[in-house]
Amino acid sequence: MRIGFGNDIHRLATGRKLILGGVVIAEDRGAEGHSDADALTHAITDAIFGALAEGDIGKHFSDGEERWKNAESFVFLRYAVSLMKEKGYEIENVDSTVNLETPKLRPFIDQIRESLAVVLEISVDRVSVKAKTGEKVGPVGTQAAITAEAVVLMREVSR
Ligand code: MG
């Protein structure tokens, strides 16, 4: 077994889409970033790289590179999953939390879980996505930022 942890933060801005786990949550106020700024997907991708001791998302996809500008973050996640499979592992389960003041994520949670499960190549009951607000304090609570944390457990594929 191997375990990995990942986290992420993005500033919120008007005129940006908010995308989480590949699902569009809002059209008019979202996360700023070089890619599509999908904080949840970035946290999970980093957790996979972490479990493999393969560095972080910035090592594999530099934000100085023009080709990753506005990139769909699932490109990063798909790459991490393919690296994991190459090394002979599969995901046991994922747990994650998104910290966002508004909008409420509850109506989107199952759609986000299903979206992630497809890319992670596991059943949806192995993908947990939780949501918290920032209680009106700090960067999350004042709607300045969105953050996400994720842990991934993987096991060696038996052959
Ligand atoms: Mg990020």
C-alpha cells in the first residue's frame, strides 16, 4: 500500500469559470490560475504523485509553460493515473475536502464524484468529496480563495 496527500489554493476572481473535479460549478466567478484552476483535481493529482514519491504537479506540468495555459486539469490527473498504472498500482480510495464559502457545493458533489471516478478508474463509492465553508474568516471565508485537500490510498496490483 502507498498513501499520498495533496492540497491546493487558488484566488477567486470574477469572469472566471469555477471548475471542480472537471464539473463546471459557476460561470461568472471562479478560480484564477495558469490552467483551468481546478483546485480539487490539482489536490488529487498531487496526492497521486505524492504516493508514488514522484514530486508534485509543478514538476510535471510547469506553470511557466505556455502549453498548459488554460489547460483542462484532467490532463494532469490522467497523466498521474497513467504513471501510477505504469508503476503497478491502482487506487483503493480517495478522500478530499473542498473549502469554499459560496456557492454551496452539496448539489454538485455526486456529479463531481462520478466525474473523478471515471478518470481514477474506480467505482464512485471509493471517491469521497466533502465541502466546507470558511465560516466568514480567512481567505476562504472572505471569498478571496478556494482551497482543497486530498488523500489517496493505492495498492500494488496483484499479478
Ligand atoms: Mg492549482
